Amino acid sequence: MPAETLLVVGGGIVGLATAERWLQRHPAHEVVVLEKEPGLATHQTGRNSGVLHSGIYYRPGSAKARNCIRGKQLMESFCREQGIPFETCGKVIVATTEAERPRLAEILERGHANGVDCRRIDAAELEELEPHAAGLEAIHVPGAGIVDYREVALRLGERIEQHGGRIRTAFPVTALEVRAGQVVAHGPEGEEIGTRAVACAGLFSDRLARASGLDPGVQIVPFRGEYYELSEQARGLCRNLIYPVPDPAFPFLGVHFTRMVGGGVECGPNAVFAFAREGYHRTDVDVADLFEALGWPGVWRLFARHWETGLGEMWRSWSKSAFVRALQRLVPEIRAEQLSPAPAGVRAMALGRDGSLVDDYLIRREGPIIHVCNAPSPAATSALSIGETVVALAEVD
């Protein structure tokens, strides 16, 4: 019997990366991944647009910046070794108004501080890179890329099992308990026992932390991101990745164009408050989730602070023409008939009591249990680096 057993709660890319990195460092140990769904990578990982982020947006010195830059390198190496298709295609961040020029300069400054290869380009060079994009100027980030994160996650799962790990699906974990020097994962399907545990529960990270005796100090609030896909005939309007200048007050990158590694082009997402933690459709309502969210004081402070932006996002959710107009700011030739609905995703946003959005990774340890309480974008890009970070923390006795 192994001297150590690590329990990993969550079969998304962060949990799988953590389990795989642990087995690399401790091949004699046992690892058990516990996933509530019948398969792996069914939520945030499997509904990801597939961008390999460069690290240009994030505050220098932040966990996001460090892990994104390191994680991108690790992810590209992993894909090469495993034969997983990816492409370093580059992206442009486009200023379409005079008011956006100062924000574009701030992003460029952050990129340089983070060591990202990026430069400011004028409208003529933007036209060379993206002939159908419109803008006064832009930042070109040649190192940005695309990959299928679900394929990465499934390969991580295969590697875990190849190295002796065990993956148990359809096992929802309701609480983690330290009992007689061991960690017990409780669920409706029984118990799993280990010596250490890492919880990567995504949309339910705060709920699991509280059930396990840790107050994370935040509430997960779900925001649905809705997408459209370009018709095959219209895909030529976007060569690679076309992004707007994001609003610095809101932790979303805005409606953008993403060429997928499989050949399609996605447009979106917007960002609307979801009425269920797994609310992938406008009509999805979970009364318990909704009342829990609305009972958190930070939600009302967030709404009060960003009500105008929120109304705009909701209007784009219900009005295709409004969504198209947002896209036309970047690519004026886009027409509504060229767009068809694509699967939506739900982003787990960690919100403080004061209404502040926790826009960095939040990892808390309580004895032998580590909770990844917040892992927003670019967590998929950063997953292998986050996994290494969590493993190093878990190794400390």
C-alpha cells in the first residue's frame, strides 16, 4: 500500500494537471481524482474557447502573470510531447476609438513588464495582419495561440492512469474532513480516504471549502458567456485572434473573434449573471443557486457599481442584432446571417463581500487540504504551472 495518497477533487484541467504533476514528482504515491460528472472536462475546461494566452493583460508580479507565462511554456511543451495540435497564431488587440488609446498603452506597458513579445502597430499594419478588422491602432502579440483544452485534459487523464493513478467519475464530493490523521472525501456514493487532498471544484469551490470547514472569504457568482460561430463562408473575415481593448473596471476581455484549432471561428463572449451555477442557457434557473448568490452582499454592490455595463451585456444576450453591432466595431463586414449560436460557458467569478471581483488566483491551505478557491482565465493556459504551484504547497509538511 502506498505511504501517501493524494485525493484531487475535480476533473477539470487544473485538477488533472495537479494530479499529473504530483505523479511525476512522486511516482510511488497513489493519486485518486474524484469528478462529479460521468466524464472529465465537462464544464469550464470543455467549454473553453481554446486560447493560449500570452500574459499581456495581467498585473506584473501577480499569480496570474507568473503562472500564465510559465504555464504557456509548459502547455506548449506538453502538446509537442503528446502530439496534441496547437498553433502559435498571434493576436491583435484593437483600439477603435480615441478614448481607447491610453488603455491600449497601459496594456502594452503591462506586456513589456511581464516579458511578453508585443508591439504597437498602426492601422496600415493592422490591415496587413487582419484585412477585415477596423481600428485606429492595435497591439500585435505574435506569441498568442490556440489549442483544444478538452483534448489536453483527456490526455492528462490518460497519463494519470498510465502512471498508476485512479480516476473515479460520477463521484460528487460534498465535504473534505480530516479524521484520525487522514483526509476523508465524503459523497453520496461513499467515501475515499487519503493522506492529503487538493480541491479544484471550479464553480463549486467556495461551497466545498465551507462544507470542509474553511471560509474562503468569497462567493462564487456564475457569469454565462454566450458565443456565436461564423459560417464557413465567413471564416475568412478573421485570420487569427481579434480582441477589443478591455474595460479595466470589468474582468472580462470583451466580445472578440477566436479562430479555433479545429478550423472554426467563435465570436464572443458576452458576460451575463447566470441564474444557476451550471446555467448554460438563458432559461436555466436553480432556485438554491440563485438565492445563495442574491444573499451575498457583494452581488448587490457589484450590480450597483456596474449596472450600466450589466444591462448592456444582458441586452446583447437577448438581442442578436446588439451582439452583431458589438462585433462590427472590430469587423464591420460581419452580418447577422453569418452567425449561428455556439455552446455557452459559465465562468466562476469569486466575489468579495464588498463587491470586489477577485481577479487573481486564490489558493488556500488548511492542514493537509488545499483549496483552489479561484482560478479564472487564463487558468487553462496556466494549468500546468498552477499544478506545479499546488504540488509544491502540498509537499510542505
